[in-house]
Amino acid sequence: MTIQRGQLVELEITDFAFGGKGIARIPSEEGSYPVFVDNSWPGQTVLARVTKKRKRHAECSLVKVLKKSPEEVQLSYQPISGAPYIFVPVERQIACKRQTTLDVFRKIGKIQDIEDRFDEFIASPAVFNYRNKMEYSFSCIEHDIATDEEIDDAFALGFKHRGTWWKVESLNAESGLFDSEWENKLSIVREYLKQTELPAWHPPRKEGFFRHIVVRKSFFQDQLLVNLVTSSEGLDRFDADAFGQKLKELFGNRIAGFQHTINDNVADRAKIENGTWRLVFGEEKIIEDLLNLKFEISMESFFQTNPKSAEKLYTKALDYAFENNDLDNKVLMDLFCGTGTIGQILSTRTNNTEIIGVDIVPEAIEDAKRNAKRNAIDTINFYAADVGKFLKEFPQYAGKIATIILDPPRAGIAPKTLQKVIDLKADRIVYISCNPATQARDTETLQENGYVLEKVSFVDQFPHTSHIESVAKFVRQ
Ligand SMILES: C[S@@+](CC[C@H](N)C(=O)[O-])C[C@H]1O[C@@H](n2cnc3c(N)ncnc32)[C@H](O)[C@@H]1O
């Protein structure tokens, strides 16, 4: 069988590779030719589209699962593209994530004895309904999941159909990822908004009224913050207060606050919550508890999406920071600190440790300062700055840092910034990563510069997806 870019092919998936790629093997003159298919699982027969063809392998996007894997089980959740493995028992997901992430450290990080340094795989405490944020899209182009057909002039509210940016599959039953009550009543919300006769967004034409609903949840308060995002086209015919009443009627006191955002920006990469907003009723913020500290979550603020799993991740990171390491009266840097959660939790376990938190997003730093105040923590200095520039501008810290916590974004840490971190000569670096491939790359650099990877653990923050978080302890020799 020969394949071409753009071609639709039927494939049997036999293996699994890092990053959620199933592998099919096509017989070839050399033996077999591997084809990687995103979001597929061993045992499935899939319809896939060839996106890249290389001499030694090809890559495909998943179009449809034609036959389920024998491993898949029956669940009542509505399948969504954001949870491709929800029907695979979580123990099997864990085994695959563990194995393929270790392979990444072997291949990219060149750590052949990674099994010896591997500490533990930490499963998510909640397997279902673990998320605290969900974004739903409106579209007047619906993908009907029963017939697998496209319906125009529809009023769909749910998630994008896999591989498309214009078609939405209406959510009629919970997805298993977010709040059950909210998702099981989402079809009532949709029907109510449809009755207004204002149109759902038309993504190709970039027009329409209803655009998105974003919901944030506090597990601590068991409450929701709802943000309805619309355009201004037809605004005078929309009664936001009446919709607020409907939300109260459906969910009672569980709605902590409802805000209406008007966003006329049609740039593809614009954030969906951009625009002007009005609080229709209730609070602008909810409070979450992490390891007995309280953190404010507003619509805009960054917050870990699976808080119970984040507690496990932070506990492991702090264990690595404290193991045989007295941090009292020392300086610790929390680089890429976001809203400062790690530094604040760490400060509850030490006396007189001077903590420095740095993040590039000024709003995150503002949240960090406010949260620290709320938690009565005054041992942290937060800076809104690029980590690379910060380390250049404050060279006085070199040689004085006991421990560095690094938690860069998915793209990883820029090589020049990593060099500046190494130049600080901290005794220890605890490196948290949501992309073990970039962490494995940096592991090689750290090891070449005298930092030995002593231990690594993986934390499953996102069951049913390919994501995996990794936390590593490096000690300077
Ligand atoms: C994975 S998040 C860290 C989350 C945080 N440690 C927590 O647990 O909540 C990565 C953070 O890096 C920040 N960031 C990205 N590039 C940066 C840079 N060049 N300098 C400083 N911060 C940066 C982002 O704003 C984001 O908050």
C-alpha cells in the first residue's frame, strides 16, 4: 500500500507513542512503514488523513474511529474530541503514559538508566469530572453526532468537531470532564438561548451573536462562575438579566456570578474572553483551596485546571525541594511562577526562606500578590518580568540561591535563559514540565553543566488525554 499526502486511509492501530499518537504499520519493502495517527489507540481501526509523508514514517490526523479497540469500555459520557481516551480504562492510559514518557527521557534526554531514576507515577485523584474550567462554543454549523452529517442554520452549543474550527457538536449529556450538573443541563441553556432568535456565531463568515460560554468552578465552594461571550450584533434584543434569572432557576446558589462579555474581535487568535464585560449578578471571583491556602479565581486568571492533581504535583515538587535540604534563611526562586501558588505553599513549610517569584504576565503577578496577602504570607517578592531579562538585571543573586523551582510553559525554557539559570549555581533545581519532551531536551543540557537528574515523577493532570506533567529533581555536583 502506498500513501500520499492528503489521502484518506483506513488503518489498524497496533502501538502507542508519546504525545497521544497511535501507530499503524504498513507492509513495505524494508519490512514495515510506521504511520502515526493522533488521538488513536491500539486495537482501533481508524479512518485517517495523511498530513505528512516522510521517507521513514508518515503522520495522519484522525478523522473517525471505524472500529473500537477491544480495550474500550461502555460509559454514559458523550464522546468529545478533547477526551480521546475516555473509553480506555485509566490503568491502561497510565501504563502507556508511563512507558512512552520514560522513552522520551531515553531518546531525547539520552538517559538510558531512566527506570533507575524514576520515582513514581502519580494518578489524578479524580478520574472523571476533574476540570475546573470549560469553554463551550456556539456555531450555526452543527455536526450531528447521530447522523455524522453537517447541518446549516443550526444552533449548536458544545465542542468543535474533531479537526474542524467551524462545526460544533452540541453537548446533550455530560462529557465526563467537567461539572455533571452544569453539563447535563447545558442543552436546556442552549434551548433557552435559541428561543431568543438571536443567531449563533457563523465561524467562516465571522458573524452572529452567541459566541462562547466559559465556566469556571471552585471545588472548595462547589460554585460556578459563568461568562457568556457574545458580539454586539443584536445586543439590544438580548436580555442578559433574564438569562441570569434562568441560570439561577436552573442551578440556584451554585452560580456564584454571571458576567456578559461583548467581544467583536474576529481575529482567529484573539482570546475569546477579550472585550468589555459586565457583571450581571453575583461575584467576579470564586475561591479555591489548595493545600489549605486560598486562591482567588477570576474569569481571566490562570489557575491549574485539575486542582486535586495540582496538589499532588506541588507536594511532590516541594518534597524534592526539601529532601535533605534545609531551606531556612536561604533564598529560593520560583521561576515562571504564574499566580505564585508554589512559592506560597512552600512558604508554609519553612521559616525565613526568602522567596522570589517571577512571571512575565503582570496580571498573574497581581493575582499572586493579592493571594499572598489573603494568605498572610509576606516572605515572597513577586516580579512581573521575563525570566531571562530578570536574571540579567539582578546578577546579585548568583551564588546565593539554594534552590530553584522551574515551571516553564509547554515550549520549554529558552536555551539562553536556561544558561542563565545554570549560571546562578543553585544547589538544586526542581523542574516541573507540562511537556516532558522539552524537559528531556533540557535534561541533557543540565547534565552537561553539572546538574545530575536524581529523580523524576510523572503526574497525570489530564486523564483521557495525551497530556502528562513531569517533575524532576536535579542536584549540582
Ligand atoms: C506552566 S505555567 C506556570 C504555572 C505556575 N507555576 C503554577 O503552578 O500555577 C508557565 C508560566 O510561565 C509564564 N511565562 C511564559 N514565558 C515566560 C517568560 N519568558 N518569562 C517569565 N514567565 C514566563 C507564563 O505566564 C505562565 O504563567
